[in-house]
Amino acid sequence: MHALAPLLLAASGLPALLVGAWVGRSGNVRSRGMALHWVMIGLAMQAGAVGIYFSEDGRQVRGIVIAMVVLVNALIASMAWQLHRNRKNR
């Protein structure tokens, strides 16, 4: 039961890694930037799952979850800003 939450979190991060691989197939700069954002989101979720698995008490889990949520939201905001900036440059 201790490994169920990290397993679910790691499984929910896999689609972001797959989307990053799929978006990155195109060779242009914009696609590679988007792929990098998606892969970083997936890796942040994987790192959060590993941290939760090896945590010892509830305070550590809370800190890991807060750090992961802040990092993932910052990456999503960065991706949205990049999309907005690329749309203005067309």
C-alpha cells in the first residue's frame, strides 16, 4: 500500500514523456522547445514519485508534493508563454 501513490504518480507522468517524444519528432525549433517542456514535466512527476516513495513521514511527502506541483505549474506557464510568444512572431 505504501507504493501505490508513487506508482500512480509515476504512471500519470508517463503520458507527458510520450507526448514529448511525439512532439519532438519534427525537426523545427518550436517543436523541440515544446518537446523539452513536456519531457521536463514528465521527469518532474517521475522525480516526485521517487521522492514520495523514499520519504519517511508525512511532512516530507507534503514538501515533495508542494515542490512538484509548483515545478509542474511553472513549466506549464512557461510552455503557455512560449506558445503565446511564438504566435506573435508569425
